[in-house]
Amino acid sequence: MNKEQAVQDVAMIARNGIDRIIELEGKLSRTKAVADDLAMLVSKLAHALRKAAPDNGLPGKALDYLKRSGMAGQVLRQGTAENSDD
């Protein structure tokens, strides 16, 4: 293998690596968005359960978990589950 071929091979490997990073960043972004939406829905459900059954300890546990996980206070993105308050 000559020097030029080696450089081309390294460039191709680098391009493939960059493409893979871009793909994984997109998946990570979508996963974070879903996690944020689920955290907000859990929060809404916990507040509703607390209102319906004040003696139930589950809402406090759920909200505490969200807080410890750094997921408390997340806002739903426009056009997602926020319109499904059935």
C-alpha cells in the first residue's frame, strides 16, 4: 500500500466515524426528548393522583425520583403529548 492509498483509507475511516457520530447524536437527541416528555407526564399524573388520593405516598415518591434524577420541571415540547389530556 502506498502513502496516497493509506491517506485515502484514513480519510474514509474518518468520514465513516463522523457519519456514525452524527447518527448517534440524532438518536440521543430523540431519546432525551422522549425522556423529557415522559418525566412531564409522570409529574402530571403524580399531581393528579395527589389531588385524588391525598393519603397515597406514590406521588411524592415519583416526584422525588424525578427531582433526584434531574428531570423535575421539564416542559413538554410543542406538538407532542401535551395535547392528549384525555
